[in-house]
Amino acid sequence: MSGGGAIELQDVGKSFDGGRGFAVDGVSLSVAAGEFLALVGASGSGKTTTLKMINRLTLPDRGRVLIEGAPAEDMPAPELRRRIGYVFQGIGLFPHLTVAENIGVTPSLQGWSRPDIEARTLELLDLVGLPRAYGPRAPAALSGGERQRVGVARALAARPRIVLMDEPFGALDPITRDTLGRAYRALHDQLGLTTVMVTHDMQEAILLADHIAVMRQGRLIAEGTPGELVAGSADPDVRALMDMPRRQAERVQARLSGDDGHG
């Protein structure tokens, strides 16, 4: 991916030890408007730090982040974050607020009227597939999958064009995770969003994303469509990552056919 985009990272670096080593080291990446990008790699590869630099939850030590062509550092951080939806594992709903109040947090901060917030909340409950009757409930009364849907609704409340997702479905059971992943991808397409998602699940990345960017030790080592990366890469780590869903499927098939798969 090259050229202008909704999100551009230009030689971005971040160090947490005074410059002796970089958690993110020289990452350049462009995400086009309407694109769904998955950031993948081993734990500690710099995925979440890269994601957080997009909305200034973490400040880069070098390089630039552009949001829709404008340098992110030129915007006040609260204003920037209100323009970008953020969904993360663990959801982070406010337990003392109702479902409706959680969804309405950002519109309220932006000065929306109460009738507009109430209408938007009902619209979003419909959009994420939750009954409108859930609005007055406490988050604790919902299942994990339902709370994650509320988290997605909250991220979309102020109609952002960009959504960042950090392992958003990782704590859910496999069926709920698959259902919510497909539901979010449908929302991404329906609303014309630009999405960057961090995930450890290669099958999830291949099934949901338009492009995949692979990180290792703070560096971007490969990027392309799922088909391009599955078709082949010169890097053995990239090949191993992209081949993982096929290997897992083969092991499942071997188990089902009577081979224990441990040879």
C-alpha cells in the first residue's frame, strides 16, 4: 500500500528506554479510506504500540502520523480521539453507567443534545444487533459477547470514519468471536469505515482484512492482501504465520480421521 491514505505512518519509531532500543522502529504504512487492515505478529512485536500511536495514546519519538492528510500532532489529543473509534479486548465499559449511557459518552462530550444522543443510541443498538430494551441495563447484566457489541456501538457513536481495534474479540468463545467478527466486517462495509485491527489470530486476519501487515521486533516485515501473503513470502516467519490456518485445519482433519496428529 502506498500513496495517500486515511492513515499514514511515516518512518514512525517509539522507544520506552530512552532510545537504547525501539519497541517500534521505522514503520511506514498507508491505510486507504475504506480499507480494513490487520496488524499481526508475535507478542512484543510492536502491534499495539503502533496502533496507539495512530490516535496519540502513545506519542512517537520519531516520524509522523497523518490522519486524513493532517499531522496528528497538530490536533489536540482529545479532539483526535473523538474522531477515531477505539475498541479493545476487555471492552472497558463504565460499570456505573447504563448501556445507553456508555454508548452516549463521546456524543455527550461533543455537546450533542439529549434527543440526538438518545436517537443515536437506539440506532446503534439496532446496528450491532442488540435489543433496544438493553439501553437501561447495567453492563454487568450482559454476556461477554453482548458487552463487546456495546463496545463496538460506543466506538461508532460519534460517527467516526476511522476505527482502531486491539484484539477486540480475543477474550470471547470461538463461536461468539466468529459471529462478532463477521458482524463487524459487515458494519465496516456498510458504514464505509477505515479499520485497523491488531490480532494474534491469523485465521481472523485472513477472513476479515483486506490487507495484512506483519510485524517482528518493532519492524514491519511484510504487507499485502491475504492472497498475496499466502501465495508466498521470502521471509520464513511470514510464511509460517500465513500457513498456520492451513496447518491447523490439516491437524483437525487428521484427528477426525483417526490419526492423533502427534507424530
